[in-house]
Amino acid sequence: MNFPSVNPTKTKAWRKLQQHFSEMKDVHMMDLFKKDDARANRMKIEWNDFQVDFSKNRITDKSLSLLIELAEEVKLKDAIQLQFDGEKINKTEGRAVLHTALRDLDNLKPEVKETLQKMKLFSEKIISGNWRGYTGKAITDIVNIGIGGSDLGPKMVTEALSYYKNHLQVHYVSNVDGDHISETLKKLNRETTLFIVVSKSFTTQETLANAITIKEWFLEKGNPQDISKHFVGVSTNIEEATSFGISKENIFPIWDWVGGRFSLWSAVGLSICCSVGYQHFEELLQGANEMDHHFKEENFSDNIPVQLALISIWYANFFNAETEAVIPYTQYLEKFVPYLQQAIMESNGKGVDRNDDFVDYQTGTIVWGNVGTNAQHAFFQLLHQGTKLIPVDFIGFSESLHGNQKHHSLLMANFFAQSQALFQGTYKKEVADNFKSFKGNKPSNTILISKLTPKNLGSLIAIYEHKLFVQGVIWNLFSFDQWGVQLGKKLADKKLLS
């Protein structure tokens, strides 16, 4: 079975959706709610600790039915099966896309099982203080050296799970900006710092430049033979990593069927293991794996990633919305949007389809946002009264981690009120001055989760991974390559040589 390559605009469902859009474009959500008392309950999916409410969207049952028709016509079910089966769906690079296999704890590939065990033993040795630096002192700080998926994912998860962290201080160096390295190094003691160099090829320009600079800093006091006590690697390129000075036994593998922006579940997540402990890392994997099963097995009408993706397609391709905002109502998820920006925009920011044709329809939504309630005092003015249609995902947690109920009640009051205000506005209410009027009819999804745990975080990340996969299938794109980042790199290399 070949991976489907259907131009969505040539389908019957697309034409039906175009006709349906002409019926829907001026409909107000307030009228939809008035006509249908059961709308809020019907347009909601409850799964594990998640409640996903998509009732505040400019859709009807007919809209959802036609969108599911589109998914079926582009053969989404076949595409999902082929991904999980390990077919080489990343055709332009000749690779499988199997990050889901990294978290299939009941059916692990032997090499994944072996690597997880190695990560467990290594992180326990670091956390317990049994790993000693070159002067015999225990490790106090860990620095992850990577960029892109080797930085954004681990950094986001480490911060998101900081409630569960241990005594180790974890730092991330990504930017080739020398000031970034200098600011990090001045906080560190060579004798008690461990560096994790994360680069699949061990040739990534920024990562290698940073790693070499840091090694030179280390060698100002340490000796070359001490590098093995303070540097470990995550790479496929054993030869380059060992020539750098990393001991072969301290190199953790990653495989070509794991894309960088989907790699936090692999040894790329070693810094997460060290920060929160292997048990919490395994719970993160478990949460993602449970969402994998939901995505693969659930009917499209009750499938969280599929529904979110279809609604996003509806806005992007029929309402011509170019962006989506993601607003987590927890400070712990401050790095979640930058993580999603790479995952989504690097995956679906493509203008050539799987038939090698240039597309003539919109692809690749722009993702942006910040944490609530900070965002309310920044760009929410544009959301509420601006002229642009910007769908919003609100992400909230029923329970706070530290138990400050007064603050959490205030936080969640804002969480619910903002989505209500966006769709309701001042519709059909008399307003003395036009500048105080709110048209409303601004769409949003609310994702309410019981508590921010490692397991629930894993599920949340997997929702968005699968959402972008569905969008890529419908848009007929190769979501798992990133040729667009190559040209700038080549030009930068030429400028260095000139």
C-alpha cells in the first residue's frame, strides 16, 4: 500500500465544503448555541484526564461530517496505518517516521529498550552523585548543547516539569551567539558540570561550534583525558563523537527513523531524565503512547487530534485564516509555543505536494502565543477587536501543583471567560460607542486537563504531533523533511569561506 498522495482540492468533499462555507461564512456562533442546547456537550471529547471542547467554533454537525468526508477521501486512515507500520513515508529522505515506537513501552524495539535502560542507569548515576567529575566531585549542573529539535523539545519538557525536578540545575545552549555561551559558562564550575552534546550527525554547525568553544573553556583547567568524565553525546556518528573526546560508552544512539523535532522521546531527552528522573520520563512516554493508541484506533468523529486538525483545515483553507494562537494557562508551559512553532511550521511549511507539484492552496498555519494571563495584557486586544480571524487553543489545568487555590481560581476564571468573550462579544447588545463593541464569533478550542503531570504532558504533546500529521496528509505534503532550512545554511558556509 502506497502512502496516499491526493490533491485535496480535487476531491468531492472539498467542493462540498466550499459550498458549505458560503452558507456558513456569516453565521454567528451565538445563534448556533441558541438553536441547540446540547451543542456544548455534543461537541466535546472526554478522554483520560482530558476534556476537549470544540463547540465554540464556526461549525455545525454538517461541517464536521464534510470534513470527515475529506479525511476519508484523502485516505487518512491508510496514512495513519502506514506511519505506525514503519513504512518509509518520508519519501524525500527515504526514511520511516517512527517516533511513536520510542514510547511503545509494551512493544519496544530491542535497540530502543536497550537505550532506555542505558538512559535510566546513566541518569540514576548522575542524580545519586555516583558519577564523579575529574576532581572527584559530584555533578551539580548539566548543559544540553543542541539546536532545533535537540534543544526545543527537551528544554520545553524540562521547564514544564520543573515541579518534579531534583537538585540538578539544567541549562540549554543552542544559539551560535557567543554571548549566549558566555552567559551560561559564567554560572558554571568545570569540576561539577556535565555537558550533553546532541547532534544526530555530529556535524550541525551551531552545535559543533558551541561544543568546541565549551571544550576549550573546559580545557583551560581540565586535561584532555578528563573530557570523558564531563562530556557525553547523543548521535549516530560514533566516529566524530569519539574524535571529539567522548568515550564510546558515553554515546547514546538515535536512529534515522526519528526526526529531530519529534526526538525528545529518545536519548535526545537525556537532559529530561537527569532533571526529573527516569520514572517521570517513562511516565511522559506512557502518556504519549496512550494518545498514540487513541489516534490510531478511535473513530475520526471522536478522535482528538483528527478533530483539531480538521477544524484547523476549515479555517485555513476556507476562511483563509493564516495563524493560530495557543494559550496555555500555566507558567510551566511558557516554552510550549516555541516548541510547537518548530514542530508545526517546519513540518507543514511546504509549497510542493507529494506528487512533486506546486500547490495552489494554503498550507502551514503560523503558530504563535504566550501563557495566560500574560497574553491577555499583550495581544488579546487583536484577538477580540482586530480584523483578523485567529482561532485559539486554550489549554488549562483543573488542579494547580502547589495548591494556591485563590490564585488558581482567578487563573481559571480568566481561562473560561476569555473563550466565552471571544465567541460571544457584545453580539445583539446595545453599545453606546462603537469602540466598545465586540463582534464576537471568534473561534476557540478549550483543552482542559485535570493536572500537569508527566503523563498528561506526554499526551498533550502527542496531540499536536498527530494533529500536524493529519494536516500534512490532507494538504498532501511531506511533513517530515525540512529542505527549506538548507539553503540558508549553505549560504552561511559560503560567507564564512569568502
